[in-house]
Amino acid sequence: MEIVSVYKCLCDRQRLRILNLLSDGPLCVCHLMEILDTDQVKISKQLRYMRALGMVEGERRAQWMVYRLAEPDHPLLVENLKCLQDLGSEDLCFSEDLEKRSRILDRLRGDGAACAPAIVQTTGGPDA
């Protein structure tokens, strides 16, 4: 992972929001769309960019694409995400995104939505 590429990636608000959400665990593209209130094309474009840089990984689960931060964690990315989380209170959208994420996971565990198995299994089940 090249240093300049990492910082280019971090210079985009939507990519920062996606990385912030994925720092708490994997999510399906459909949930990123819901949280960020944007269409699939825009989300997929950002994920494709971050995947090419090696920052995220995608896994197909049936018809759903589930994304997570790339393994192994790159120290530069990890430190910048910690900083982002520490400063999350400075910009409410980051903490609001995480609250929406939490509500979505609770809903998935409760109502058995179509893509729930892809997320709940990946995040470790109802006790995660």
C-alpha cells in the first residue's frame, strides 16, 4: 500500500465514511447504500477504488457483496482510522453512520432480512 495512495483515498468524505463503517466490521453494499443514503453505483465506484488500493476486500455471499477492511491490517490505515474514530465527535455524520450501522445489524438479527445471513455470519452471529 503506497503512502500517497492511502492519503488520496482518505481525502474523500464518502470513502472516509465507508472506511469508518467497515472499521466496526463487514457490511453488505446494500447497507452501505442505506446508511450513506446514496445509490449502488456511487458506493461500488468508491469500493472498487479502495479495493484496487488494497484497503478493502469484497466477498460474494450468494447475490450480495460483503466488504471488510483488508487483511492484514496496514499500520498506516489502522492509525488513520483510529484518528478518524477519535475525531468522530467533531463531525456528527461519522457517529450517526455508526448508530445507523448498529440499528441495521440489530434489525438483521431480528427480522431475517434477505441478506442477513451474509452479514450476521460474517460478524460472528447475534452475540457479536
